[in-house]
Amino acid sequence: MAVAAAGIVAVQRRTVRTLSGAQAFGALGITIGVATASLLARDLSGSERLAGTAQTAQVLGAAGASWLLARVMADRGRRAGLVLGYLLGAAGSALAVLAGVLESMPLLLVGAVLLGSTSSANYASRYAATDLAPPDGQGRALAIVVWATTIGAVAGPNLTGPAADLADALGIPVLTGPFALGAAGMLVAAAVLWVRLRPDPLLTARQIHADAVSGGTAVAAAAQPVRVVLRARPVLLAAMVAMAAAHAVMVSVMVMTPLHMEHGHASLKVIGVVISLHVLGMFAFAPVVGSATDRFGAARVLVVGGAVLLASLYVCAQAPEGSSPEIFGGLFGLGLGWSVVTVAASTLVAQHAPLASLTAVQGTADLVMSLAAAVGGGASGLVVAAWGFPTLAAFASIFAFVGLLAAVWAGRLAPGDGPAA
């Protein structure tokens, strides 16, 4: 039976609200441990060179989870995939706490891999917001869900201090307190989605398309391998490269910032504030970016994001150890540049990926993004240990420049930035 237009609008509104609520709790779960993950990894491994391995394991976990959740969503819809992602993340957070108690670095890495599933679920949520959105409103719908991350993401790092107090009360290591609170946030996110994400937006979109095919207003299309889709629609490849480059830049610099600040004797609370400002830049202005994307075109906005990233890296390179205006401004700008690139590139993916291959293309985009971040995050500890934080910023600029070139390429491939036929 055909889905009424009024019903589509109502389902879309409920979907965005539900995703936004879950995103806030999921973001709390994933970001509360950001300020302490590298410190915990350093303590358990006994080496600053291995401080970035926990974040690297997490982004590798996100890469694997992107593939897994895309398969689940292709078969059973968004709801099943997103809930699975948050449950796996909660289990990973619990293992991180246990790793601190047992002083086990291998266990921390296993927990970090599972924790990456929450990142993957957060990423997939932004795409879920576009399943039923009108073509000229996909950027804003996606951006609203990204913006909702601000609530939990900014609160998370600021709860580092209270989480340490909670850890003392529970008799667990101080650096594991944030992970304990994070597990609770992820469980709440899973519960919200399980109860409220009905009807499933992806399954509804498929039904609408099936009705159109039956009515003779659309042509049925079979799912194609991602490599075939990318050859046919190279703008998707350009968007993936830009998004992956921005994520690698953001992760590689962010994970080493707590260590750089600690070297200058900055307190854990001040480090938490810097990370909060960074996360504020990542998510708070997403609706503005989404509106600009819908109005001016995703590819044009993508170029702006690449330029912001390069400028922010220059500021970060000037930051001395400890607390400084440069580290506050640089990290905020880094988050903002990431936001601009991610919203614009994700909108391009949502606009140009065919429905029959939608989850596969989106999952591949997030997988590539996470793998690029794993390379950046894995190398960041070695670079900082050998040459220092300013050199890391210069190293990250290579990724940023590649992303900027990809953005220019996307503009040439899709000058109108409209949805694919």
C-alpha cells in the first residue's frame, strides 16, 4: 500500500527526534573517555609511544563495525544495526574498566575495539536521518542529528573530573571512571532506539520506492557492489576521500592533545575543557553547515571545510606544552573544520548513492574514514614521541591537503550538488 505524503513527514519528524535523543546519550558514552584514553593506555603499557594505541584500536573497531552494521541494516533496517552498535560499545566500555582494574593493556585494546562500535553507530545515525528527507533538506536533516551529539559530547569530557571521583568511590582506577559512565550512556541510547525508532526509516524508504515501482513512476534497481557504484558515480569516491582525510586529521591531533598538555602540567580538568571546546566545534554548528550545504551545494561547503582544517593545524603547531590560547583555538577550529567536511561529504554520499546499494556505500564510506583515522592515530604517538606535537600538526596537514584536493574534485564532478537520478 502506498505511503501517504503526510505520513512520510510524520515518520521523518519522529525519526530525527529519536535519532537526536539517542545520539546525545551515545556521544556522552564515546567522548567521556577521550581525555583519559591515551593516559590510561600510557599507564598500562608503560610507554608514551603506545599512548595512541587505544584510540587506534577504537577507530579500527569502528571500521570493522561499519561493515558489520551496514550488513545488519541492509537486511533488517536501521533500528537493528544502530542498537547492536551501542550494545557492543557498552560492552567495550565495561572491558576498559576491567582492563584498568586488572592492569591489562591487551584487555584495554579489546575493549577499545568494541567501543568503536558506538562511533560507527553514531556515524550511521546521520545517514538514517536522510532516508526519508526531501532532496533539498537532506543536509539539514543530517546536520540536526550531528548537532544533537553536542549535548553528550560536550558534557562527556566535562564529566571527567566527577567520573574520577566516582571511580574513587567505587574503588576502581581513576582513569577508568569515565568508561563506567560511558557504558551507561550507550545503554540508554540503545534503549531509546529500540523503543522509538518505529517505523524503521530505511525500510519505509524501500517501501515507498517499491510502491513507486508498482505505480510505474520509478524503475526497479538491483543492489550493485560498491566498486561498481563508485566507478559509475565518482563523486562518491571524492566525498569519501575528503571525509576520510578530515577524520584522520582530527583523530591524529586530538588523541595526542591530552599528552601534549600534560607535559606542560595542565590539570585533567583543563584538558577536559579543551576537549569539550574541540567537540563543541565538531557538533554545535552542524545545523548552520547543513543549511549552507542545502543552499550553496555540498561540494562548495566541502572546500571551505578543508581550508578551515589547514588553518587550524597551523594554529595547533604554534601551541606550547600545557594550557595556551593556541591549543584552545586550534582544537576548536579543528573540530569546526571536521564538522564542515563531514556534514558536506556525508550529504554528497546520501544524495548520490543509489537506494539499492545505500547502506553498503555508506558503510564503506565510514569504514574508509575509520581506517584513515587509524593510520593517523597510530602514527601520532610515534611522531609526538620522536619530534613533538608541532611536527604532528605538520604531518596531519598532508591529510588535510589531500582532503582539500578531493573537495575541489567533487565540485567538478557534481557542480549542481543535486541528488542522483
